Amino acid sequence: MQLEFYKYQGTGNDFVMIDNRSNFFPKDDVKLIERLCDRRFGIGADGLILLENDKDTDFRMVYYNSDGNQSSMCGNGGRCLVAFANQLGVIKDKTIFIATDGLHHASVGEDAIVSLGMIDVDEVQKKDSYTFLNTGSPHHVQIVDDLEHYNVKENGSAIRYGELYGEKGSNVNFVKKVDNDTFSLRTYERGVEDETLACGTGATAVAIAMNAIGETDKTSINLNVEGGKLVVSFDKNGNQFTNVFLTGPAKFVFKGTIEI
Ligand SMILES: N[C@@H](CCC[C@H](N)C(=O)O)C(=O)O
């Protein structure tokens, strides 16, 4: 069977997109999804996303990591799916859709910039050497010296599989402060089991964590990721972070068919 796919990327976090409104895709075929995401034996991507019909919203997002398993929310994937829905004509420039962590508002602007509403955050665990929070996916956030030369894969994997997070694990973000409203980060992604060029829920977690621990008093924060630039904005009320938006480019790369 020939499978039609679209490839998108958001600051270098790349995804295979499939229009599954007719419900044809074998959703439990972990091996197939892993092969489609494989950079040598398949199309190549950090994850695969299905766009499906939903009776109450514009569409449903179903997200898989490149290991073939369904996972929690993907911020860059969500932004790319909004651009994909726009390309398919499912939405115009504003949308509400449903994902695993609930409803998301989003808008498509000029130059493929997509702004995505993220879940509210009301718990930030502040520890001596790191912060942990859930922005739709779990994120460990840690400031490090010499981020440019830091071994993200080795240190990220040790934390992800270490005793802190048990079997479920966590995504791991290493951070450097650039100035009061800009931070650089590099992310080790659970389910990809490697550093990716960007992580949207990770950038969101870093922005909120840096505000929560007093590294910045800003509520609109620039994030330099390996694949480009993102902006995260939010409202803060005590320990509550609401109206959280993740903004950045979400670009169509190519489409094609692959034999499955
Ligand atoms: N790339 C993502 C995060 C995807 C989910 C993550 N790998 C997990 O399983 O927790 C993003 O942009 O947020």
C-alpha cells in the first residue's frame, strides 16, 4: 500500500504528518511508525502526527515519538499540525483542536509563524540544581556551564533513565542565560532518545522555570534553540502560569508517498 505523507519542521524539530480523517492508518503498529521516522530506512523525523476528525473541535492531534510509541503533548508538533491543517484547508488562520493534554487554541500568521496555546502550569518543583514541571510533557530544566560544548546526549540520557523519574522518564533541558529576556537551551527528548534541534514543550518549560526561580522577571521570553528561535509568553499569578503561548516558525518541507 502507498502511504501519502507530508513532512514539516518547526525550528528543526521534524515530523511526518498524515491526514487520517478517513481513519485508515494502523495506529497500533509501533514498528511501522518507528520505520517511517527512521532517517535511514524511512522518511526520517523526530515524530509522527495524525490529523483526525473530532466532533467538538476542528481536528484531533495524535502524536507518536520516533520510537513508534504514542506520547504526551508535542509543542512544535502541535504548531506544525496547525500549519498542516491550514494547508489541507481544514482550518483558516485560527483554530481550536484537541490533543492528549486537552484543548489548544492556535493561530497562523505571516511567514509560517504559528502561535500555540499551551496548558496552564500550576506546579513547578524547584530543587537546588534543577527544576521540574509539566507543560503537556514532563521536563527537567537545569542551568549548565558551557552549554555549547555540553554532552547533551550522555548527560540527558543519564537523567532521563536515572532514579529521579523512574520508568516514565522525562525530557531533559540544559540551559544558559543570555540576558534578562533570552535563554539558550538544548534538549534531550524522551522517545527520540537523543538531542533534537528544538522542543516546544521544553522551550515552554524553560521559560516558565526561569521565571519561577527568579532568573528573569519577564513574561515574554526568547528562546534560542539549536534549530532557530522561539518565543514563550504567559501570565503569572503567584505559582500559576496561564495564557501560555509558544510562537515560532512551522514549515512545510515536502510531501511524498512511501510503500508500507
Ligand atoms: N518535541 C516535542 C516533545 C515531544 C514529546 C516528548 N518527546 C515526550 O515524549 O515527552 C515538543 O516540541 O514539545
